[in-house]
Amino acid sequence: MTEPVGIVKSTKTIHRGRVFDVASDRVLMPHGREVTLDIIRHPPSVVLLPMKDAEHLVLVRQYRYAIDRWIWELPAGSIDTGETPDQAAARECREEIGVHPGRVELLASFYPTPGYCDELMLFFRVAELADAAGSGFLDARDEDEALTVEVFSVSEVRGLITRGEIQDMKTAVGMTLI
């Protein structure tokens, strides 16, 4: 026997954006009540754990306008239409940190904010990193991306998380996978 799920009675797109849309759905909930829920509709995304070797990985320091801060985080990005998750992971690796992964391995997937957003984050270990300099990939960064790239030891990153110097949740979760 399957558990009951919500039934969408109506949906209205209230915002269309470059990265996500917002819908207002009228839903008959599994417990029988009808409610209106505002949901962020976001394409799946990839989160990279770029491993230089078994003890070192690459982080990006990126300006995040929503919190008006520069933060260290794992590279990540949306999966483009027609792209497989593996292809997106390799593309984001080239675009954000300028290297081409020889190996792309899916580790896990998580919904970061299932209370109001349908985004699924797929975490990939990318390894056997080869320089993509001169490929033009770094020039392909999104217009809102201002970032720098640095290599850290795994223990350094764990220390940054423990001390509260890394507050990005996808990075904290990703570090539990290696």
C-alpha cells in the first residue's frame, strides 16, 4: 500500500526568473485539508567535491548577494536543459575552477530545502583533474559569479566548518561524503 500524496488542484506561476520560478499551488493535502503553498521550482543542480588528490580539494570563495558576504564553498551549478548530471558536473568543474575532470562519480543526492523548494542537489566527486587553461571555460562563468579558487586539505576544510568559518550547508554536507 502506498502512502497518500498531495493532489494539485490548481497552479499559478507568480514569478519567472533566470534561475528559478515561483508557483502558487492549491493542494489537497494527504490529511484531507486544502491549502495554498508557494513553491520555488528550481532545476536539479550539481555540487562538486573536486579532489586534487586523496587529501586535497578545491573550494571557491564566492560573493553571495543574498547574504551580502563572501563565503568559501564547494563549486556548484544548475543542470542545463538536455544535459545529464555527469555532463553538468564536468562542465561546472571546467567553468568554475578551470580544470577538466578525468573521473566523475555520483556520491549522493539531497533536497536542501524541501519545505518550499523542489531543487535536488546531486553531489559528485570529480578527480583526475587536468588543467583546462586556454579553453575559454573560465570566461563562460555566469554574469553574477565573482569568485576565486583555492586548494585546501580535507582537514583544513573540516576545521573551517567546525569553527563556523564555512557556513554554506552544501559544503558542510558534501564534506561528510568524503
